[in-house]
Amino acid sequence: MATTGATLAGTGANDAGAGSSAWSNPGNITADDSSYASVSVTFGAESQWLKATNFGFSIPSGATINGVTVRYECSTTAMSVYENSLRLIKAGTISG
């Protein structure tokens, strides 16, 4: 069974489809370095979506995908932060 190693997004973007606080520097999610996307959210509010796309996968026709592992890094200066959801986008449609 073929697998791919860790693959970073080719594009990072803020998506205003939800929430009220936009992400700053969303393009910073395309590299594993000390530059980060960030958002400032007031208590009880939600951020907009941080969308990671264009991973550059090369999936052969007829291949079966048995699973997807998602890893992300997060940091906060607040006392409590909740990740509301993490969704996958397949052919432009949000799933999961």
C-alpha cells in the first residue's frame, strides 16, 4: 500500500464563510517555519475559516483512499481556546 509523507498546503486563505474574525497572514501555513497565520477573537466569538488547499497530491485513477491523517499546530495566549471543527474539502465540497 502506497502512502505519502507529510504534505504542506500549497495555498492558505481566509474564508469568510463563518465567524466574524479574519485570519491574518493565512499564506504562512504553506511552510513549516516560525511564521504563522493568526487571528484575534473576543470571548464567545468565532474566527472565520482558515482554508488549506492545493496539496499537490498525485492520486492514480482508480486508487482507493483508505484514510487521511491531518496534523496541525496551534498556539494561544488565551486561557482557553476551542477548535470547533476541522473539515476536509473534496472536489470543492466541505465534508466530514
